[in-house]
Amino acid sequence: MASLSLQHSTHHFLSRALPTRSKPKPTSIRMSLQQNAPSIAVVGVTGAVGQEFLSVLSDRDFPYRSIKMLASNRSAGRRLTFENKEYVVEELTPESFDGVDIALFSAGGSISKKFGPIAVERGTIVVDNSSAFRMDEKVPLVIPEVNPEAMENIKIGMGKGAIIANPNCSTIICLMAATPLHKRAKVVRMVVSTYQAASGAGAAAMEELELQTREVLEGKPPTCKIFNQQYAFNIFSHNASVLPNGYNEEEMKMVKETRKIWNDKDIKVTATCIRVPVMRAHAESVNLQFESPLDEDTARDILKNAPGVVVIDDRESNHFPTPLEVSNKDDVAVGRIRQDLSLDGDQGLDIFVCGDQIRKGAALNAIQIAEMLL
Amino acid sequence: MASLSLQHSTHHFLSRALPTRSKPKPTSIRMSLQQNAPSIAVVGVTGAVGQEFLSVLSDRDFPYRSIKMLASNRSAGRRLTFENKEYVVEELTPESFDGVDIALFSAGGSISKKFGPIAVERGTIVVDNSSAFRMDEKVPLVIPEVNPEAMENIKIGMGKGAIIANPNCSTIICLMAATPLHKRAKVVRMVVSTYQAASGAGAAAMEELELQTREVLEGKPPTCKIFNQQYAFNIFSHNASVLPNGYNEEEMKMVKETRKIWNDKDIKVTATCIRVPVMRAHAESVNLQFESPLDEDTARDILKNAPGVVVIDDRESNHFPTPLEVSNKDDVAVGRIRQDLSLDGDQGLDIFVCGDQIRKGAALNAIQIAEMLL
């Protein structure tokens, strides 16, 4: 498990607030460091997602013959320990990609826009977590459980670079649950309201939420640096820019990315994206309207058998998915599966979905994409 | 301003966390204690809503010639100060209603079911905040700005008792914004997702949220008495019982109460009710589908002119309604008003609504009903 001092406080807090239940890792046998395995690079390694890249690589025994820890000039020179080996964080430069087979990017859109094409020129396959290339027609936008076919022509060892885009966290979490139902009954319209965690705005936002909460409890005015308003004990419309049509960029990502991933320009989506004072997992209330009837029992069975999805739908004990319960977990949890009373003839369902924003919403999905390259 | 020691800690916390901006109250001239004014009683005066009844009565200079402070045997004997006069909380008995013109009830459904009819027999008009009588065909269910005509036959001084029901908090807050649009373009379907505060579950739930937050920040396991799971830094499906159709009772209140208040059995509503770690104001993401086209500019103008509604819809500075901003306020705030991309021909709108759960969601609405009786 990698850790950097700058994130110590939030990670420590999280480990208390959100008990992890990941499998114990064997330390004796470690197969991932292999001479015939790819050379990889992590761009933005000091960020929340960058750190999670390392955790997921380690958890999944992702094979590599070498790994470069890349970040901005500001973080270069820092040391971090990964799989019992010490690394020095290197400054990201064009030369960083020489000999790199796969680069995992999570350093913001402008870094991706600048260094993604440079990496491709040097033969690197970039798995990019930013929004920079998602809507580029030549770039596959992939959730491995949903549309693996979109990247079937890209493999390592072909001497050619490429970019594969990781969808936005809210899109991934929603479509993990909606796609198996879409494949059965064809979604014609989807109305989504989100409950999004601090982590989507980075480690500093998580730290700000913790700091603000302490301040408010102590009767002090809250420190508002990342967001322009109080986050502790409050919710607010997502901080992404609002576009001329009144939707914010986060909402339009869900609209446009769903169309691209489902390869259906006509799919009707509306979304309202809201931040809630939760650390690292998103929740979404999703209303689905289908072309063909789909009853809730069939839907539940479909979801129980869907890869990467777990159904938590215990009405009697009022046990349904929560952000806390999915934190640090790989699977997306779905519950509150019920026939929509406002649509006739089993044409609609309401579901409630939770997924770890840093993990399946970002790092895990990217590394699953990288695994498909091998 | 009334205060009871049992609520001191939460009230103190709230006053720090949520700066009130209510108008300063004049203390010199106090007109509400009047000999020709009604005799009133507050049932459940020690609860969160009961306390707010007193604040609102005082804020609005509600006229009364006497006021009884009623509660369960457990709270009887406590002293409280209201408008510079000391009162002793009395145990609720059938005789409590002798000579009482208006009784404001907020002591839970079972107390209302038992004592509501007793009060009516004694000639008292009951304004009931519980769900006990809301769906009773003989009982008007009233939001004064929305359907005042439903109670036009009920007045004090006619020597006849009656019950008037206060709708559920989520319904009131939603319909304050949706009704003016419904009156213009007729809502045919409404998809609602809520972000509900602790206060809906009472003062003890607010205290539990504060306590749990302190505990989690200190690395201790959270105390879970009111809810069966961690609330701090988490969200969860509303704790109301889940019915055989998969909806919980809170959601079905919104479905059924909307039909009754709008006097339209065909109105299609689906709702997903979620608790968020916020103290005292609810938020709702509301998707509206209309029979007639309604463009967003017209909708915004309609809402700007709607009584009890304030529009906060500043896209440029990303300023929209938040629970914190409406806490301790009378008006319901609406923003994120935009044409729904998923419906053709201006047939839909998305809006985001926030309202103080204790105030307009409960106490204020009840006292506005009482004002209409005068």
C-alpha cells in the first residue's frame, strides 16, 4: 500500500471512518514484477486516484517489469514505497515515456492533452482518467464489463501507441447497473440524480471536508478553499461549470458518455449532479424507462448475475447500498429495485446505485482496461 | 425564542453551524397576547417541531389569549420560557382541550390518532403535523400557498371542531415549487429524488448525527440508536418502512399526498427518498414532465412570482439553493431550472428545490394553516 505524507491525515481518517474489508494480501509470493511483463508509468501518482492506481495494481497483482512514478515538478523528488520497494517521484517530461508500454494518467485534463499525444508518439498506450479525450471519436471510451469490444484492436506489443479513455466516475457507476438492464429491455430514457463524494474533487477536497467538519463542530467558520461554500453538513450542486443549456459539465458527461458507451445517439438522459458530505463513494438514484417491459424480479436476477455488480436489496431490514458500505470495494452495489409506479405496464424501474468513486469510478476501471491490453 | 435544556446541545450546535438570518424581533411591543384572540395548545411541545411551533408563533406575532404547552407524561412538569413568560409543560389528557380553539399537534401519529378526535369532540380545530389523517377523505390536506380552498369551510368561532392535516415535509417542499408550474402547464409525470435532513427524524436524530460525526472524527465507533447504521459521512435510503411494492412510506406519501393536494388521481409520481448528513433542511431533485410546453425562462418568471418561493439560479457563479442557505428560513428556494434534454419540445424541466424541514416542512406550514382559520 502506497502512502505519501501529504495524504496521511485523510487516509488515516478514512481508514477509521470507512473500515476496509479488502482481502489480506499475501506478502511472500509476489508475481507481478516480471521480466516479460509490460513497463508501466503512473502519471499523477501523488493524487487521490494516482495513489489508488498503486493500491489496485498491487491488489490485483498486475504484472510489470518496471514502474515509473510520475508527477509535476512540484512533487518530483518525493519518495514513496510500493510493494516493498522505494521509488523517487520523477518529473513528467516527454522522455518519461521512452520504453513505457502502458501509462495510467490521472493528472487532470490539461496534462493529458499535452502529454497523452507525446506518449502515443513514443509507442505508449495511455489509459486516461481525465475528460480530455473521452468524446474524441478515435478514442475508445471503455467500461470493461460494458463495452470491451470498443478497444478490441488495441494491444501492447504491437509497437503502436494509443489512447483509451476511462469514463467519468458517475457514468461508470450508473452504467455498471443500467447496462445489464439496457441489454435486456433497451433503456429509452434515464433520469439520474447523484449524491457525489468529496473524492471526485481530489484528495484536497476530502481533507477540506474533514477540516470543515471539525471547524463547524468547534463553532469556527469553515475553511472554503476547494469549494466556494460550506460542505460540512451541507449539500450543493456539483461545482463543475454550468453550460449555456443549464446543465453542468458533470451532468453533460453522463448524457454524452452514455450515448457513446452504449453506441446509441438517441438515448435520452437527464441528470442532476449534487455533492454530498461523503468521503469516497458516489450514490445515484436512477429512473429507467424501457422500450420492452421488464419486471423487477427479472431485473434483480439480471443484476445478481452481472459482473462487477452486487445486489443489496433487503426490504425487510431496510438494508440497501450506502456509500460507506461500498467504500474501498470493487463492486458497484444496486438496491431499491422496484417497478416505477409512474409508468404503466412494467415499462420502468427505479434503482439506487453506489460505487467507490476512486476505485471502480476511476483507478480500478483504468487498470481493468490495462489488463485487457495484456 | 423557546428553548429546553434537552435540546440545548443541538440548538447550540445549529446556531453555530447554520447562521440564522431571521429578522430581529421587537421586544417592546407585543400584540399577540390578546383577549379576543384564540386559545391555543401545542401538543408535543418538547420535540423539534414543537419547539419550532413556538418560534414561528412568536416570529409571526400569532395572536392568542392563552397557550397551553402539552407533552407526554415524561416531559410534564418541565418549565419553558415563551415570550418572556414562564410555562409549565402539562401532561396531555382529554381535558387539555377544554376551551382550546386551535391545537397544533406534532407528537407522532399514534398521539394524533388518539387525541385528535377527542380534541374535535371538544370543539377544537386540530392542525395535525402527523401522517395519521392525511389520507382521510374528510380531512383537508393543505399547503396554504397551494390549495387554501380545501379548508375554506373551516373557521374558528363556529363552535365546531375539525382536523386539518399538514402534508409531509418532502411533499410540501416539492409542491411549493412544482405547483406554480403545474398550474401553468399541467404536470403529467414527476420523478423526485430527495436529500433529506436529520431533523425529519426529530431532535434526537440531529443530536445523533452530531455525536456520530464527533465520534468518527475521533476514530471511535459511531453510536447508532435512532438509525441502524452510520449517518456521519454517509447517506442511506430513508428509514421509513418499505412496502410490498418496494417503495418506502416516505416515498408513497409524496405519491399519494401530491394526488390529494392537486386533486388529480391520475398524476404520475415516482420518488426515491434518501437521508443525507444535513441538520434541518431538505433538498429535492425534481424532474417534471408537462402536458403543455413550458420553457425555462417562463418557468423562472413564474417561480419568481410564486408566494413563499425564492429563485436562486445563478449559473455564472454556480450559486444555487443549498440546505444550509435555507435553514431557519421561511421560503422554499428553487434553482437549477433548465429544460430537460431528454424530453422533446419543452415538455420537461429539471429543478432543484431546498426548504427548511422543520419550518416550511412542518411548523410554519401548520401555523399558516392556523392563520387562515382566524
